[in-house]
Amino acid sequence: MKLKPVQSRRDFLKTGSALLGAACLPTFVPSSVFGANAPSNRINVSLIGMGLISRGHFRNMLSRDDVFVHSVCDVNRERLDKAVEQANDNYANKSPGGKFNGTKGFHEYEEICDNPDVDAVMVLTPDHWHAMISLAAIKNGKDVYCQKPMTLTIAEGRLLSDACKQYGTIFQVGSQQRSESAFRRAAEIVRNGWIGEIEEIYAKLGSFAPPTSLKEQPVPEYLDYDRWLGPTPWYPYNAERVKSAYGGGWRRFWEYGSRKNGDWGAHHFDIIQWALGMDDSGPVKFVPKGCDGHEYQTHYYANGIKVLRDHPTTDGQMIEFVGTKGRVQVSRSNRLGTSPAHLKTDVIGPDGIYLYETNGHEQNWLDCIRSRKQPICTAEIGHRTATICHLNAIAERLGRTIHWDPEKEEILNDAAAARWLDRPRRAPYVM
């Protein structure tokens, strides 16, 4: 890809007709003006949040000829400067003169969301910033890829899903297991009834160290800590509070998410919803570990199917579906096991259920931006999965069973628990 000064798709569409109108004179038009990677087709993407989770997304976007990384954003200046340098070096290597400085860095996401040259944004921040940034992008006409879980609260999820419908946004939640073949196959086996009636499902989430009080430390000069905290309660700075979520970090703390339920739960509960055909609904009861005689955290669907967290699973698989006629176990790296074994390779008939298949999660998002078809994991799907994460977390924090109406989206007969459907936001970070 030979890069010239950045021109947005919108600018190209405005000026393209005039340029082609001058074609009455003998003119050579370079092939780069046409085709899949022409300026009119190239998507200007901005990445917001340049921490550890962003690395794979950033590399993927930089490697593509049909995408231009227009800008990046982070409250950590060192991280931001490094990302800008990496992007411009990448494009300089593809430019005729070996120089390029077209990718810009911004401290505040508002500058990206307000920029008419930006077509789409990737929200890669900690969970407590997902809703506010996504909503700003949606209202400014951007398409959005948002990391999972989609929101910090249930109320935020309903707000985002409704906004996407209002504005016609292509919104992809980063529950990428839907785009992995083994998970799709496991869900299809369940949906086609090959293991009979589902009785129990096991999901392996693991655990974090408990939240803890931390000694105050000086805030690094390169970090806008107040903006990192955003709408969450103010706590003294400590490096442990803001470090990467892998192995704990900020995910240990209730202020910024639902701990393991919002970490691996957002992945595995999503696949379970898909397999059960419950993408527009959800469970009705949530019981924390040790409550009402439950050895494991458990949530129940109205038909009696129950999902147990960290129950020992066959061969250490991430998810196991137990039916009256067999079992299915599935994990990443395309690990799929079935009992009976032939289910793994049996062919689905013409009248069977085939689930949405993609060529990759980010590819699906980009394809849908162009086609305006809905992606594999929409905001509504992401909201329903995040709701399960949040309700399990509420039950755990309160130490009691929570009853839920998935149609009305209400916690039943528990006014104290119902207050957790949303959280107060610290000024000035309000929606």
C-alpha cells in the first residue's frame, strides 16, 4: 500500500465525482483510485485504549491495506507516544519516501469521536469506560468494536443497544469465541439436539486474588490518573490498581468490573447463550457459591438448565454441555470433544440449524461496516451476556440469590439488589 496524505472516505466521496468529471481530458488514473483498497473503501479506524489488550487489535489494523489507523488515544502519555510512533513507522515502511506522520495521538477520546474523518472506533479500555466512549462514538455516527464485557452495568447495556438501533450503528462486541470454529460447532451440536435435552453446563472461569486496600503512591507524571478513574469512585493511586488485567490488575477490583464473571464469564456465558438460542433473553435465577446449599456459583434458565462455575470438567475444557444423550466439551485452540465421538464430525442436514459463521471477528466487523449487515455479536447480544456477568457479580457481592425477569429486565422482590442495575458516576464523567 503506497500512502499519500490521508483522505477520509467521506472526503473522497465528496470530491470523487468532480475528479472523475474532468476525465474528458486524456488522463492517466492510477489503479489505486479503484478497487477494494481505494480511498473510498479504506476504513479510517481509531483505537481508544492502548494497553495490553489492544496489542493484537493494533497489529491487525496496521497490517491491513483496507484500513487506515487514523488515530490512537490513551491517558498514559508514554503508551500513547509509543503507539503513534509504531503506527507511523509502519506506514512509513509502505510509503515511497519512507516517511509518514499521518497517524495522530489524542489524550481525550472526545477529539476522536468528534472528528468527521473517523469512520469507526475500537474501544479497548477497562470496562468502566466502555459505555461512555461507545455512546459518544455512536452519537457521532461511528461504527464501534467494543471489548467485552460490553458494559460496567446492566443499565448501560440497555442504553447502548437501544442507541445502536436508533443510529444504525455496526457494533461488534469483542466476544471473539463466536468467530472460532470449535465454539460454533459445539453450539450447533447443542442447538440441533444431538446430545438430547441439556441438563447442566459447566464453565471454567478461574479466580482472582480478593480486592485489597492499597498504599498510596505518587502518580506518575505521564499518567492522567483522574481520567483513568473516570466515572468510578476516587481511590488513591497505586500501580496495582491500574496495571494490566491479565493476572488480576484492575480486574481484581469491583469498582471497574465484575471480576472473573466479567473476565472469562463474558466469553463462556456468551457461547452458552448462543448454544441455547437465548441471545435475546437470559437466565432467571443467580445463586452465589455457598448460598442455599450450592457448592458452585450457579445460574438457572426458566426451563431448568443450570450453569455451574468452576465445576470440574472433563479433560479440563473451558465449557462442557451435559445432555441426556451425550456431552460436548470445547476450549480455545479448536479443542472440541464429544460423547459419542462421532458427533464431532457428523454432517448437519439441509434442514438443520447452521449458526453465523465468520472469517474472523474483526474481519466480520469490517465486512459489516461495508455491507451494513449485522455482525455476529451485536450490542443486544453483548448486553444480554454482560447482564449475566453483572447479575452473578451482584449475587456474589450481596451473598444471596437474585431472581431476574429477562423480559422486563428487572430484579424481582429485592429493592436493595435492584439499585445495582446501575452505579453512580463521579463528576464530571457522566453520560
